[in-house]
Amino acid sequence: MGITVGGKVNAGFAAMDITPKQGTHLAGSGAGVHRPSGNVLDKLYAKAAVFRSEDITLVIIEMDVTIITDDYADRIADGIMKELSIPREHIMIMGTQTHSAPGLGYFNIDPDYPLDIPADREYIRGGEKAFFDMAAQQAVRAAAAAEKNVKPLYMQTKRAMVRGLSFNRRIICRENQEETIDTEVSYKVGIAWKKGDVIMPFPMDNTSENNPFGPDYMSHEEGPIDNEVLVTSFADEGGNIESMMLHFTCHPVNAYCNPDTYYDVSADWPGVWAQMMQDRFGTDKLPITINGCCGNTNPIDPYEADMVTDAVKMSGKLADMSEKLVKAMDYKNREEAILDARLEWLPLDYREMPQWRKDQYNEILGKDISKPKYAEDGSLDVDWFYAASSYCVELQRKREPVFMYPVQVFRIGDLAIVGLAGEPFSEGQLKLKMESPALLTIVGHMANKYVGYIPTREGCARGGLEAHPLHTYWNKMEPGALDKIVDRSVGILNELYNKEFGEQ
């Protein structure tokens, strides 16, 4: 039956509704595009899990939002620290990154940027404060409620592999396209400039009409993905399930990539999967879904023409496998689970921005950088947005000459949970899991701070959206950042587990 991890733990769970009001900006589009929310396909939640032993309490917060900036992560952590009297390193705050939800914090434009905009264009900064404040407050309430629900439970974690739900979204092109783009003067991404460049397929681009013989421009996907499904179930003495933690790795963009649901609110596959598991097992505690390092993965099959992305269909397959895993759990291990935690700040460098790009963004922004430029239809000018985004990297560099990256690790018995900031590529997660001394390891992304994409060295060299040639706010890290993050994460894991499993 493969590796199984279990033990006795005192744990409690809770969820608070953070579904936005109609018209609230949905943050998944980027480039300053406004997406006022319409229908609610499924509710959004701030979920909390609390684990407690005699001398330590650990809190996991997972929120159905696109991004959580460090100032709002700190606000949530401060509230929980006061409520539960625990240190910051014992609080892990993550976002599922559903692209059909608001963000939490102004992540588009650096806080030091002197942006002069009217109240109805607040979304240009990345979101709306009214939602931020509500969601942050609900996250603290979820933690407090989960702490009150703590009781002795028996946990078990099982794993399986599910193919065909996630795909490497960075496609290496076989040949030159008809249109040649000068990367020094164009803001465009997703277009192949020359043989060997990277593009990211979208369903609306891969149709049987425009690709009658399939995507013949493709050579191959750039790298591997993580197909692992991990389910941790928590049951009482009688075997009644209190709640679960679910883990898979994929960009939650099903609703976002479907024109019919582009403006709808959705927790996407992380939320739908959790709801399905709650419905199937009758627990009143909504499971927590921890999304992995999905910086280069999408639920879009680059080979399938006329594909329609569907969170319900995807979640159904995840739920089918998860149900099998849960039904195979026996909770026989009654040994007390050891709890421990570390939070370290790893110093990283920024990407070097070429002088031509500095000259270019200064020319686009003009003398009054505070005044955005707009297209004829009233939408934000994309060239201006990318120019401002590049300028924001320099502002952050001046404020923080060395970027301090949070690496956080929880030990819950033989199960390790690693929280990494930003959107690391799946290659880093796979290496981390392979080298972890814990029997099973969950890696969660979007933890504790907004960072942007963290590609591999090879990915940085190839460019593409995640390593934008114009050096934007969401791809500002040095090419070797992912290697350093993985190495330090494994180092902390070895310290927490004393290499006891790795040396057996």
C-alpha cells in the first residue's frame, strides 16, 4: 500500500467565509486588467488548522485568494499571535492562488510608488482594501475558532499519483513563427520569437480550426510536473472524520481560462475538491487544500484542441482518488506525533536589469510617473503597466538591497509541511520532496510574502512569462534563487528530523 504516515495529535479546524461582494476586483489577470466579480460559482474561505502539544502550538492558514502580500500576512499573524499567544514562526499563512478571487494586498505596484489614481481605479494596485481588511479579519477568526475545536485525533497520510490533470505550461518552440518580436521594445509575452523560446498555451489559442494537425509549433514541455496527491485525514476514536488536509500542485485557472466564467468568483479546484471531500465523508469541517509549487504548471493540456477547462471535472478525479485513499486508512498508529517548527529568512539577490530596459521604462513613464496612461477604451495602457512594474523592482531594491525570503517548515509527526513564498517551479518541489528526510512531505507555495515567480536557472535563460524579458515585479529574483531555497529547506528539514528517517 506504499508509504503511510500516522499518529495521535491534538488538532482543531475551522473555516470562515470570505466570499467578496459583487463587483469586487478579481486579481488573477495581471497587467492592471480590471475584472469586477459577477456570479459566485463557489464560496471562498479562510481555513485554519491548529495543532497542539504540551509545549507547542502550530497554526496553518490557507486562504482562497490569488496572492497574500507580506503586510497582510503580518497583520493576520499579529492577530493570531495575540489570540493564541504563540510566536510568529509557529504560524504559516498561505494562499491557494485561485485566479478567480481577489488578492490580499497591493501586489501590482510597490508601496513606495507614488501612484495618483482615483478611488474607482484602486484595482490598478492589485485589489481593494475593503476586501483585504475583511478577509484578514476572517482569517484570524478562523484560527481562534480552530483553537477552540482542538481535540485528540488520529491522523493518517496516504499518497497516490494522478496523471492528466496538470501540465507543464512552458512549451519550447520547434521553429520560428511568422511574426518576429523585438524583446527590447515589446511588452508582449506568450509569443515565440525564435526556435527554442518558451510560450504558454491557452485553450482559446489551441483550437481545431487554427491547429488542424495539433500544435505543430511545439518541440516539448520544458520540464516535469508533480502528479502526487497527498491526503491527511483526522479521525476521532470511533473513526469519524473530523477534517482533512489535501495536497496537489497546479495553477487554479480553470474558471479564469473559460470565457464563460472569466468574471465569476471561484475557489477553483482547491476549493471544489475540498467541498467534494466534505460532501462525501459528511464532516462538518471543510478540508484544507494546500497547493504546491505550480509556477510552471496549468490544468491545460497543450495537445488537446478545443479544450474547456473545468474545475468540477478536475476536482472530481482528485476526489475519486482521495476517497480511495481515505477508505484505506486504518489509524492504527497511536504514537504521539512530535510537533516542531522553523521560520528562516534567506538572503537572495535580484535579477540584474539591463540599462536598455531602464532607459525604456523611464521614457514610457515620462516626467510624472504618478499619472498612469490609458488606452482609448479607458483600460490601463499595458506598456505603461509593465514600465511601472519594472520601476517597482528598482524601488524595492533600494528599500531592500538584499531580498529576504521566508522559508518555513512544520513537523507534524512523520509528515513535513514546507511553506515557500511566491511561485517556485515544480522542479524545486520535486527535488525538495526527494531529499526531505521526512517520510512524506507537503510543499505549499504563496506562503508569508509576495515574491513572484521563481524559475529554474534554465527557465530564467529561456524567458517567457515567468522570466519576463522586461524584468517585471513578478519575476525579480536571481537565476539561482530556486536552488538556494530548496537547499535551505532541506537543511531545515534535516535539523527538524535529525536525519532520523533519511538514515534508516
